[in-house]
Amino acid sequence: MKVTIDGISVEVPDGTSILNAARIIGGDVVPPAMCYYSKLAGSGGKCRTCLVKVSKGSEKDPRPMPKLVASCRTNVMDGMEVQNLTSPEVIEARKGVVEMLLINHPLDCPVCDQAGECHLQDLGFEHGAVKTRYEFDRRTFNKIDIGDKIQLHMTRCILCYRCVYTADQITDHRIHGILNRGDHSEISTYIQAAVDNDFSGNVIDVCPVGALTDKTFRFKNRVWFTKPVDAHRDCDHEKCNGKVTLWYKGEDVIRVTARKDVYGEVEEFICNTCRFDKKKTADWVIEGPRKISHHSVISSNHYETLKPLPVVKTNPVLQEANKTQFERETRL
Amino acid sequence: MGRKLLLEHINVPGINTFDVYRSKGGYASVEKALKKLTPDEVVEEVKKSGLRGRGGAGFPTGMKWGFLAKPEGVARYLVCNADESEPGTFKDRYLMTHIPHLLIEGMIVGSYALGAAVSYIYVRGEMMPQIRILEKAIAEAKVAGFLGKNILGTGYSLELYVQPGGGAYICGEETALLESLEGKRGNPRIKPPFPAIAGLYGCPTVVNNVESIAAVVPIINDGGEEYAKIGIGRSTGTKLISAGGNLVKPGVYEIDLGLPVEEFLYSDEYCGGIANGKRLKAVVAGGSSVPILPANLFMKTINGDARLMSYESLSDGGFVSGSMMGSGGFIAFDEDQCIVRNTWNFARFYHHESCGQCSPCREGTGWMEKVLHRLENGHGSMSDMDLLVDVSKKIEGNTICPLGDAAAWPVASAIRHFRDEFEWHVSHASEAVTRNYGLAHYADPLPKPEPKPEATA
Ligand SMILES: Cc1cc2nc3c(=O)[nH]c(=O)nc-3n(C[C@H](O)[C@H](O)[C@H](O)COP(=O)(O)O)c2cc1C
Ligand code: SF4
Ligand code: SF4
Ligand code: FES
């Protein structure tokens, strides 16, 4: 199957989603994804940040699709042509989605443990507007401790459902998912129950924002001051292979996470023993420093934005549509 | 006056019982379909009839039935959508309350046509009396041999179940309905796959509105071609309209599609005009999600033609100057009604009913409601109208299910047509909380369209 995204063509197997095709190309043509998680079946389609325009349906049926589609849940057809950054419509819609995601978000990044590795922060930075137009009180919830290791800060949640799928698919005994409806929806109860489970800590890793955080790491440090190191141990849990990233501050391991790729997805889920109980260097076989994309705040200590694609550079309409982003780039 | 196809016997005493219903010719279509027609022939009749879905979208029912996948050895389902919760719509409830056997009869014929051995009627959870009525009707039909094993000795067997709904508007969206019917949270599914391929329990499924299924009965009795003779153009047959608001005679009416709106509104046979001698200000023609129109644009299209109660005529002018047939929830507003307040009320409904899966709808509906609430209570600003339009645009088309669109359209259309009234709520904030803006010019004759209008879209 041949698909062309923002003018770049790639061959992919049948059944590949547009998002995954874009990830094969890599770089700026990859739409941001807040809810899709390749390791969780059924995820995606909810946050709508990955909307793209299909300007040509396929070789057989070249009609464009009438609406923007969620690239994470739309499969490619042979000859399909997709516009991501090259469609002003997409940029406008995405800006809208980012704004929606932020209107009820507390924006408490200065005290949030996720800051620096938060996808919403990145998303807001890359695709959002500088100021909000929302002038009402933001929705708040009380913090809930889910067992002694995980804290749920529902106020920060973007309802991506990733933790629900994790609880459903990775841990046993799912009790419940989301309570209530609309903007009163709330992640609830099942997580509290799932806490006895050996794999429950993974909900921390899948959460794109700071809604589910590691209590053993709470307020210990900013992530960009810590040093990630790949390590492994001979874990005796049958489903865990003990491959992790250790986050050092000086000589101390202050946090253990699964290894995450450039899209923030873990390579393999890890068990709670590895995550919460093994915080001494002596517990681990060190492999070496974790490679962190140089785009990341963790490695560069500041944000970097989009570079204009070749197609954008030559097209005044697209330049106009991408203007705010590029301006921010030059300001820095 | 048109012939009534669905409500013909509605006033016969005891028509809700099997015996009376049968004595009035009920269940004839089951006998005809099961004994004389093949399933494909039934589908063919429905195709010929031109029947369009009465649940809101107006998708041709015969075509929908034709799309149903038929893999070997996999069950197929017909599910009746009786979750009717759209504000302004109460036709399905009326039909189920008074003439439940019509729905059962349609379900049997439909299930036979689709090859379903088990079918469901998913009834809005709040409609407990209707649920009991339907269950009783099913029991009666079963005793009479029209349901259960080997119906009328034809070898066709069907079990029909009534399922009380989950108590949410969103459960009326067909895929949310299927989730709910499976016992899960009523979140709409991400399509594709469509229910025709993978619906209930992953099996091919057709979801149809109560009225669409009931309409199958006269179609089979009289033949599809006969049915298609009623109506106008691609709007064939009769349609139930639930008329409400400031009318002399609100209620459920069965009309021939193509009836002039003026006749529907003002004739004594139907709504009998605006109550208390007031004048008409605005109309929501098809349930709360369709665009609202000022009186003048409702009575006449932008080209000066009289508007008709048909799918095409109501949507004439697109979103700029038209509306939609929707579910047939007709709401009339007289000169004393406040459009801002009404728009807020609708927005409040959609905010409350959003399932919360996708961000634009979850957050955007709440945002619009808050801005409208502020406007209605005299704390708005002039920029709020543009903000509302922009937010509605950010929702529209960018969501998983059409609830996002349904929330966006009433707001966008109210501001499009009644912007001066919104602005008055800002400029005369204290006055706006004590009195209404009134009829203004909304019923004035439409200005003649430009000889060659540039933007008629
Ligand atoms: C939010 C939402 C609510 C809906 N509610 C109903 C409903 O209460 N009753 C109904 O028949 N269709 C409802 N629909 C339409 C259904 O999704 C579906 O189109 C319809 O049941 C198909 O039946 P039809 O082809 O016979 O019209 C709703 C759609 C949406 C998006
Ligand atoms: S808690 Fe985190 S992972 Fe779970 S739905 Fe909210 S944002 Fe997503
Ligand atoms: S549009 Fe609204 S109701 Fe529909 S799936 Fe999205 S959040 Fe739920
Ligand atoms: S990543 Fe595609 S909709 Fe969220």
C-alpha cells in the first residue's frame, strides 16, 4: 500500500493506520497522539489531536473524505493522500482541540511531577495558542490515593482512556473504568481495586499527563534534572522482563520507569516490584545512558518547535497557517 | 387530507390489545411476508418504497437493509431504536403507548427480511410504562403464534426482547445503543466498522427507529410502489411529527411528506396556529439538534418558494438558510420567547448529555453552555457571539459521533439568524433580564434575493 503524507510517500502493509504510516516516515509529518497507544488494543480515536485531512481517498476512489479523520483509527488505502501540517484546516482544528483540552486543565505544571515529560505540555507548546479564551472556573476534583504508590489527580486528566485499557488488558480483575458522563467523567474505583495487581504501576507510564503519578517520586525532582540510565534485572515475575530506565539524581535512583520511545510509549510493561521496590543501583545491571530524543526538554533543557517542511516553505498559505509556531521558534 | 398509514386506528378503543389490533387487519403483513415473500423480496419492497430512516439522519431504510453483511454461520440482529430522547420529539412514545402491536408487527417482518433469529427493542429507560406495554404486546403476539418458534407454521422463528435503556440521550446513537445493549457503558463506537458489518456482539446488525420499522407494515401490505406514491420526490410516505411549543393544538400528527408548512402550522387539521393569538417568531423543525429558523425563513425558502414538510424542502438553503427534517420534533416559538434563553437551554442539554469520550464535545459543550448562560443573565460581551460560533466550528465535524454536530448546530444557527437579539442581551443587559426582545423583524417578508446571488450555498 502506498500512502503519501504531506507530500512524502511510503509503502506500508495493509491494515496500517495513517498515524503509524506517518510514524514510519517520522519527523514533523507525525500527527500528535494523546490517546492512541500502540500497545493497547482499542485505544485511540478519542482525543482528536491526530486529526488529518484525507485529500485523496485511494487510487480506486480518489474522492477526498468529507471530514477530518482521526489518523490513529483510520487505515490507509492504496494511493491515499493525506495532509497533516500542509492543511490549514487541520492546523486550525488541532488548535481547537488543544484549546479544548486545556480549558479545564489546571495548568499547574510548576508543581506537577509530569512537567518536562508531559504530552499535553508538548502539545500545547507545539500546537496551541498563547492565551486562552476561557473565562470560567476550571473543573476540579479531589486527589485520590490509589494504594500507597500511585496518586490520581483527576483534575489533570484528559480522559484519554489509556489507563482504562491498561487496567483492562495488562492487569487482572478490572472493576470499573469511567464514571459519569461528559465533562464530569471521572476515572474511578477499578484502579483502586487494581492496585493489588502486579502490573498496576503501568498506568503511571501510559498516562500522557500528570493525572497518575508515582508517589514514591512525588515532588522529589524535576525530570530534566534527573539522569536516565537503561538497566535490567533478572525479574522473577513471569510477565516482566525487568528492562527499565532508572532516573538518577546524583548517586540515588529516585524513580524507575519502563523504557519509553519517542512517542512516549513504553517498549515493554514492567511489574510493580521493579518499579517501586528496586531503588538501589545494586539491584540492577546498568546498560548505559538512556538515549533521549534531542527534541525533548529532558535532554535540551528547553523546548524546540517545528522546522518548516520543504512543502510549507514554498507555499504562502501554509506559511500563514503555521505562522504562530514559526514565530515562536524564532523568538527563542 | 392524506390517508393515515400508521395512526389510522389509533382512536379505536382497545387497539393496544392483540385482539382488537388483529380485527383491524393487524399482522396481515406478517402473514403476507412470511408466507408469500422471500426475505429478499421484503427488502426489495422496502427499497421500492423509498422509506427513509425516521430516527434523524434520513438514510434510506431499504439501502441500509441491503448493506447488511451476511457471512455464513454468524447471527444477524435487528435492533429497534426506541431511545427517543431528543428534546421536542415524542412520536415514538406515542406510537408505542397506543398502538404497540404495530411496532411488534414491523419487527417481525423486518427480522424476517434480515434473517434475524433474535431481535431487540431498546427503549429509553425512563419509559417504564411503554416497556410494560411492549412486553405485554409481545406476550400476546407469542400466544397467538406470531412470535417464538415456527411462526404461523412457516418454519421461521423469532425471539423478541425489550431492553430498558441506560438512561442517557447518547444511548440513542446507534453504536452507543449497541454498547449499552451489550451491557457496557454507552459510549459511541469509533466507526468503521459500521453496525452493518460488526454491530451487536460483533455481528452484522441493523438499527432502525421505531417509526421506520412501523412503516414497514403498510409498505408490505400495500406494496412499496403504492407507498412511494405518497409524498414528494425522495421524501416518500407519511411521517409522524410531534408538534410542541406555543401551538393551539400540540400533539403527534401523521402527515403526508410534502405538506406545506403553512398548512401544517395553521390549519385546524394539524397545529391550528399559534396559541393565544400570538405571532410566530421561530421554529425548530426537527428536534433540538437541527438549525433553528426565524419565522420568515421557515415559511419560505430564501428563493421565495413556500416551504414544505419534506426532507429536501426543509433543508433547502443548507445551513445558511435551511434546517432539517431530523426526527420530526417540531417546536414553535411565539413572539414572547427568548432565543438566547432557548439556545442556552439546548446547550445545557448537550453539555449534560455528552458522553465525554472526545475532547471537542466534552469540553466544548460545557464551554458553550457557560458562555450562553452568561449572555442570558446579562453578563455577556459583544465578543461572545464570535467566540460561540468559533467554538461550535471547532466541535462540528471533529468528533466521534454526531452529538458534537447536534450541539454545535443550534448554537451556530441561533447566532446566525438572531444575532441582533444576542447583541441586545449585551447592550441592554439589565433590560434583557426583565423582558424579551420580542418578534423584531423575524416574521417580516424576506428581502428579494439579489438577481444573481454570489453566495447561495
Ligand atoms: C446523539 C444521538 C442520539 C440519537 N438518538 C436517537 C433516538 O433517540 N432515536 C432514534 O431513533 N435515533 C436516534 N439517533 C439516530 C441513530 O443513531 C440512528 O441513526 C437511527 O436509529 C437509525 O434509524 P433509522 O435509519 O430508522 O432512522 C441518534 C443519533 C445521535 C447521534
Ligand atoms: S488518568 Fe491519565 S491515562 Fe487515565 S484517562 Fe486520565 S489522562 Fe488518560
Ligand atoms: S461527540 Fe460527544 S457524545 Fe459523541 S462520542 Fe464524542 S464526546 Fe461522546
Ligand atoms: S491519538 Fe488519535 S484521536 Fe487521540
